Amino acid sequence: MDPKPPTSPAKPAQAKPAGAYRAVTGKPPTSSKSSTSSKPSNSGKPAGPGWLQRLLAHMPQLLPSSCALCGAAGRETLCAPCHKRFYTRQHRRCIQCALPMPVTGKELRCGACLKDRPAFDATIVATDYFAPSDQLALALKFGADLRLAPLLARLIFDASRRNPVPGSDVQLAMPTLLAPVPLGLARLQERGFNQALEIAKPLSRMLEIPLNGRLLERKKETQAQSALPVGARARNVRSAFALPFAAMDQVRGLHVGIVDDVMTTGATLNEVAIVLKRHGARRVTNLVFARTLPT
């Protein structure tokens, strides 16, 4: 999805914090005690295997950092108070499109999904797309603040662990393969990275689910969805995605998870699911950082 860039995008951080390392590995860097065992030998060569990995593991502890939301000094990309304030309370959502649902009621899907069921089967989101979470997505996409990708992945991971689904007794099955929503070549060259792939890489490690970064390709350039009226967005992405020839037999019978930063109307993710199911995917689940609320 392509939310509108901010007029003054957030500045990328000057240094990578320890939180980025913890978000990817799920554990803090090795204590400084172990680093003393890797002294250079008399021959001038570092002693013991893995000395470079140990050195890199200690680097984040030596670098300054601040919370991406409030700016408080610390070692985490997101401080504990901000995490508690913005990412612990969860409301009931449609199991298919992740729009908020009334607290009461037994129906698992919203009226829109019951009336016109999407091609994807489920959606897991970390939060809604409004302040201050929108600034994290915008800083990653338009500010190239790549330290935020592991943080967004960690928040999606946390959301995936809320099983059963909040407000129900439904246990969501996890995918067996992950893939990011692909960017067109022109936009990829302009931006220099695909934010969905940057989120998918650490998320794959956290979930212990294999990632195929090239499972899908965007075969035609499309307009930014954020620049189009809602009714035109499905037409804009129609036939925009395909599976490369080498991947056409890789999804048959699989449960595929599609990773993206923001889900607005769901038109892009729906088109991706149509392509996957056309090639035999058994189930498609979206794993998204933020869900835009209807106006």
C-alpha cells in the first residue's frame, strides 16, 4: 500500500540501536563478559571461531539510541512505556480483513466480507493506521529509516501470538511460507528498497517460517493507491502481479503469508491472493503492520 508521504518525513536515526538486534533475534546481545575470550593470539589472528560475530553482537551496546516514538534515550527502538501505551490494548477485529468489530456478537467477519468475501482468508495486524503508529510506517517507507523494519516485524509477530483471536475462540493457523508484496522496478530503483521485504526478513526469523522474497513479481507499474479514489484502487492493481515461471509450482497446496506495511482498502492484497490461489495456494493470510480505518 502507498500512504501519502509526510510533508516533513521523520529523520532516519543516526545509529542502529540495540533494540533492532533484539527485535530480530528475540534475545539481547551476548554479555560483555564473553567478549574477553576472543583476544588476538600471538600470531596476530583472533583466537576462537566466530570472533567477528561476537564483536558485532556487542556493537549495539556501544551505540546511542532513542525511542522511535517519544525520543526517550535508551537501548530499545521502542521504549517500554510507548509499547505499553500503544501496542498492548487490542480490540476485536474481522478475522478476514482486520477491520474493528463490535465487542458483542458472534459473527467473525464484518458485513463487507460477508457480502463480498475477499480472496485472502485472514489478516493479522499489529495496530491501526493512525498517530503515532502511522509515523513509524512513513519513516520506514519515505524516510528510509531501516532500523524500524525489525520493530514493525516484532509488533506483527506479537500480534500473531494473540491466539485465539481477541474476542473469539478461533485459533488462526500460521502460514508455511512467507512472501512480501513486491514493488515495481521503477519504484524499487527510486526508493532503493522494498519496505515489505525489509519487514518480512526479520519476521521470517521470528516466526521460523521460510521466506521467498521473489515468490511474486509486479509485472506492471501502477499508480500509488493513496492517490486514487477507493473505487479505482481495485482496477489499478488488477493483473498487476504474477508468479515467475520458476515459482508457479511452489505454492500448490501451501498456506502462504503475505507481508506488507499498511493495508488500506485491501485491494492490493486481494489481487495478490487471487494470483496465489489461481496457482493452487490452499490458504492466504496477510501479516500487516497497520490497518487503515474507514473514514
